[in-house]
Amino acid sequence: MQPILSVKNVSKTYASGFSALKAIDLEIRKGEILALLGPNGAGKTTLISIVCGIVTASEGSVTVDGHDIVGDYRLSRSLIGLVPQELTTDAFETVWDTVSFSRGLFGRAPDPAHIEKTLKALSLWDKKDNRIRTLSGGMKRRVMIAKALSHEPQVLFLDEPTAGVDVELRRDMWQLVRELRATGVTIILTTHYIEEAEEMADRIGVITKGQLLLVEDKTELMRKLGKKQVTLVLQDAAAEVPAALRDYELALSPDGTELTYTYDTRSEARGIVDFMKHVNDAGIPYKDLRTRQSSLEDIFVSLVEGGKQ
């Protein structure tokens, strides 16, 4: 199946010599949610800006549903919706007028029913006649999303969409994203909220210093790079790691009451079943057992700090 978005060998070097992106290759499937994670300055916004025609790539090509973003700019851009980080709206326009105007910019015929549906989905219907300048920051963010959806794009970019917004808007955003995906819209999300990517994404991309370290199915990424821990709460405090378990990399708590085994999920032979068999064979009494698996945040930090594993 042809990807809805294809980025091939895209690089961006500014006149100052700063290299913002380095040979990015990325294919995104129709109807999926991809989360791009990376620290400030990693290149996330630059990549989005290139795809959306705001910034020109130094090298490489981008196609949207088979249409080149340079050679067929108008059509390819009409397939994309963008919610930027910055709140940029005409302060003196009403909500209804600014969202309707955005639809017209892409050559779409007026469709009041679609505008109404979009505003209601974003809890903006009761604000439709309000001027933008009278709205709160959270409501202005909702208007930006409504503008991006006004022309019914097939690909939606959300660049840090919930940064600095309240819990209610974040919850509404997540619900809207799910509904859009259900209709076949492809969503690319950049976020600093690891839990947002873990909650929403089908695949995770990690970018740092202009390089795409990996793009991986979320579940597979956590399986391959995640670590698990099993902690035994001992019946009696121990002075040292029991001799029968010294083949394992174990950590004994300072008070000697907890024994923790951390293992790589790829090392099945040294997994929890093998470990617990040795514990039971050694007759080590314990009163409780706790397990923990690496979060996406743990994996992200390790990748950015240490490069690709």
C-alpha cells in the first residue's frame, strides 16, 4: 500500500551552516497515529514545516498521497492540516468567521454543517460568535485546531498541541484524535508529554540533533528496548545477595529487605520465570513480589542520551 506521506532523504541546512535535519527517511501509513518525540531543537518543527511548505528542504523530497509538495504544491497542501505551536489568529474576527475563512483558503466550497460539527466537537459552539481576543488561551488553542480541520485534511499535524493547556482540553483533544483516526485521517503528533504518545500513538519516532534515531511500533519498541524489574520483599533482612543467585545482576536494598532483579526483555533465558525458579530452588523466603516495566519515558531518555541502542 502506498504511504499517505513519504519523506525521502530530507535535509535542511540554514545559511548560517546549522544543520537542522540530516537525511530523514520516513513513511507514514494512512490512518495511523505517529508520535514524534525529541528534545527542544531536535528538528521536529523543522520537519513539519518542510512537509507543510513553510520551509524549503535543502535536499530530498516529500510526497503526500503521491503528490510532490513542490511540483504539486496546491493539491498536496490541501491534503494537510496543521496545528502549530504558536497561537496565530486574527484577534478581531469571530470564531465562526475565522474557521470558515480558513476553509475558503484551501479552495473548499462553504459547508456550514461541517464547520458546525467541528466547533461542536471542540466545545466551541457556544463561542462561535465571540471575537478571538475575548477567548482564553485554551479556547484559542481549540480555534487553531478547528482552523486546521476546516478543509477536511487527510493528514493532520499537531505540533505540541496540548502544551500549556488544561486537563479538560487535553482529554477533548485525545478523544478528537481517536475520532479522526476512525474516519481515516492520518495524524502526526509532536509532544513533550511522554504519556500522550504512550496513550495515543500507533508508532513512535525518536528524533534528536536532526537525526531520526528510529521509527517503531509502540508495543514492539517497548518490547525490544524496555527493561523489566522484579522485586522480592524478603521475609528476613539479608546482609548480602544470596549465593545461589549471584549469577544474576541483583540489587539489595540498603536495609536488606528487598532484592531487585532488572532484566532485558529480549533476554528470555534470563527472564522472570528462570529467575523465580532459582529463587524457589534456593528456598529463599519472601512475603511479596512486585514487577515493573520500563515506560516509554525511560526508553526515550536512554535513546536520546545514548543514541540508538
